[in-house]
Amino acid sequence: MVLGLASSPQTSAGGHAGAHAGIKNACEQLILDYASLRDQRRGTEFANLFAADGVLTVNGETFVGRQALEARFAKAQGQRTRHMVSNIRITVHSAERASGVSYALIFVGKQLSPEGSAPVAVSGFTAMGEYHDEFVLTEGGWRIAGRRFIPAFVPK
């Protein structure tokens, strides 16, 4: 679907407005899928949002490659998370590259019920900040090449 964007017709101004809109949409979807798959604990699908050599930097740690991303994900067993994402801004650099910034408000709590149906008590948010992303077009479609979380607020 996104792979064919480079062949979209030019606008009268000579640009590729349709292609840019499609690229922006694909990258926005990656940002939303990241939050959803992380919160739903779907580790393999989460890791596959990244390019094969994709990089994630959070909490002072850097994870490179899908295997490392899945391993990081597995360490979070027993936690419930929620990532509330907003203010998504995507910049298209070329037909194969884009970057983006989005805000995230993150809650993390200890999962007490095994099936995850009971609410989790938390005293406040875990972090609020910005994700800075680099996106790349791969043979499998758009993927996250690099993602870095920069905290703006943390609880006292």
C-alpha cells in the first residue's frame, strides 16, 4: 500500500502532496501502533514496527535490533502500561525517509491480577515527554529506524 506512494501524481505546484500525505499517515500509524502494541503486551508485533536494525533509546538504555527490543519487552512482565500519545508531527524528508515528534504521557503499574482485568493503582504518571523518531521505508513498508524518549516531566 505505502510502497506505491512514489508513483502518485504531482500537484500543480510540482510536489507530491499525495505521497507526502501517505507517508505522514504511515508514520503516524507507527507511532500509534507503538503505544497500542506496547500496552497490549504484543512483543513480536511491537518489535516488528522497527527496521531490522532499529534503535530504541529510553530511560538511559539503548536497544538495537528486533531481538533486543523483544528481550526488553519480555523484562516488563508483571507490569501494566498505558501510553497516551498526542501532538504528532511528521516531516517528510524524501520518498524513503521521514522524522517525527510526538508527546507521550506514560503510566506504569504493577499488574496484580494474572488475567489483567483488575484496575492497577498508581500514585501518578511515570513520565511525560517527547518521542523523537526517524522513519525509513523498507521492503516491508514504513518502519521505525530510531526512536528516542526525552522526558519533560517526571513525578516528584
